Amino acid sequence: MARYSGPEKRRHKRLKIILPTKYRLGTGGSAHHAETIDISEGGVHLGPVSLSTEWMLENCEVDLEIILPHLRRHLKAIAEVVRVEGSKRPHHIHHRRRHKVRLKFCKISEEDRKTIKEFVKAPRL
């Protein structure tokens, strides 16, 4: 498949950065650890995430906690799974596959959204 090379269509600028993240599937589920691939004001790309197939559902709701270590901030949001990009082979002894998961923020405080926006737009060395 050819990559798109036209003008940017995304609403929000993305920043490729690895940030520690905790996620919980649904309400009351156990917390899992992941890392961001990129982040924007509108959502986050996590991966690789080890999920069993019953949880790999688009439109699934996920509780997120994204950690910005250098700002000493923990950002909390509820996000919706937009896309799951799976690997072809199982990872580890639990026969789970490693996935990259794209999420869009559904519920996030204005303060946390503003923090992400400023973080993404800040100059980098």
C-alpha cells in the first residue's frame, strides 16, 4: 500500500514521543502498562500493547493515565479505540499478540488538554 503524501488532514499536530502510560479496559478492569508512540491534543497512539483478542475492539472505552515525567504530571482521560494494528505472531508465553492501538480522547479535562497542546507545540532540542 502506498503512503499518502498529500497535505496534512489531521486536526491536531502530533508529537512522536515515548511516554509511560497506564490503561484500563472498560470500568473496573485491571491496569496495564504501555508507552506512547505519539500524542496529540485529540488522542494518543500506544504500542506495542499485549492484548488478548476479546479486548481488541474498535469503539471500546479505555481509561488512560499518561505520565509526563519532566513536568511531574499525570494526565487522565477516557478514550475510545479508533484502530487496532495487530502483529501476525504471538508474543510471550501467554499467546497474546502485540498491537499498536490508536485512541481518541472522549473525556479529558480542559487543563489536561491544554497541557498536551502546549507540550506538543513546545520547541525540542
